[in-house]
Amino acid sequence: MAQPSIASYFNTR
Amino acid sequence: MFEARLNNATTLKKILDAIKDLLNEGTFDCSDSGIQLQAMDNSHVSLVSLTLRSDGFDKFRCDRNLSMGMNLGSMAKILKCANNDDTVTIKAQDNADTVTFMFESQNQEKVSDYEMKLMNLDQEHLGIPETDYSCVVRMPAMEFARICRDLAQFSESVVICCTKEGVKFSASGDVGSANVKLAQTFNVDKEEEAIVIEMQEPVVLTFACRYLNAFTKATPLSNQVQLSMSADVPLVVEYRIAELGHIRYYLAPKIED
């Protein structure tokens, strides 16, 4: 299974 | 001028212990509402969000918003120099490039101060949307830590399955498989021993044990931990810090290759 980066779930402010 | 005082260094030591394995450095954003830190771990897999409210400090003054980038290893070295029952005061001038930690013993006979260089950290802030979670589980923090530690022996991943009957943690690997089921508790004497499940929809999600175990470094801060889960969005592991704020960790579920 792959571990996605947390950054891909939240928008950069 | 920034000045924040806690009458007991233990809380700050515990907070640092809860973040320093995940983060090498972090920016403490100070305003009149308190101190915030948000940072992704070194590999950008998880996110740490710390909130300390100004009214939770024994003294708090922040004349101008201030961002202090700190090396957390250096901060840990300094906090080791404080006794648990020392009063700790964090001080910085506006636009300063250093921060001072002052420790005072209970009888005021020993006063020490440690000045630390600040860092310019170019950290991006992530906008975390308000989310209604399908399942919210509250359970004893020690129990969660125990389960994460135990299951990590069997696999790199743990599957969390939550229904209204209970929550099940599972891991399987070369040795075999492990399952820990916790039922919702009713009529427990002590609130901190309760297991409470608020479920809109059942969820089954897979998470990396390594990160869950890193989050449990916050266990000494709180009797209870709250897990908030929905399909396809990051898990939130929250520890409340009594009368001061909270620390939240975010971790995306693993996905099929």
C-alpha cells in the first residue's frame, strides 16, 4: 500500500 | 515584547517530547490569542498542529505578532536544564533573532536563563478544512498507546475498523495476525476510562504504525485521546492539554497501490 503525503489533502495557504 | 510564563516546566517539556521526534524544527506563531505551531514532519507524511491559548498561561503578553523559528533539538537541550517544578518564562523582543528561556526555582533561589538563536524557516502553512467526521472515538490515551505499540510488532500498518458497537485495531504480517477490539463503555466511574464512539457511518482505514506510535509521544499530556476518521481523508489524533490547548496530528490513510 502507498502512503500519500499529507500536503496533498490540505490547501497551501 | 513577547513574554509567556508557565508555573510548571513539566507541561512544556511534555509538549516538546510530543513533537520533537516528528519535527526537527518548527515556527511558533505568537499573537495575543496564544501560541500556534503547524508543521509537517520531516518526510511530509503527517502534520502536527499545536495550539496553546494565551489564557492558559500564568502570564502572557504579546504586543506584536511574532514568528519564532526554533530548532527543537536545541530547545530540548535547554528544557532539560529546567526542573519539573520550575517556573518557565519564554521571552523575546520584537524583531529579535533570539529567544530567552528563564527558569526559576520554587523558592526563587535559583534563576537561570538560556538564550537560543532563532531560525528563519520557510514553512508553508496548510489550510485545514472543518470536517464532519464519520466516526469519532474517545478512549484512554494509555490504551491507544499500548495498542499502537503492540500491533507495530506484527505489521507496518494497522487497520482501524469503527462501527457503533466498537472499534477494532488489526495488524497482520509474517508472524501472524493481531486484533484488538474495544467496546463502547457505559457507566464507567471515571470519565478518563471511558470509550465513547460517535458514529455517523462505519469506517475501515489503514494507517502507518510508525506515525501512530510517534503521535502517542503526547500520551503524558492527556488522559484521553480522540480519533476522528472519515473515508479518504486524514485521521486526526487529538490530545487536549488541560486548560491550555491541544495538539492534533493528521495522518492520511494508506491507499492501494
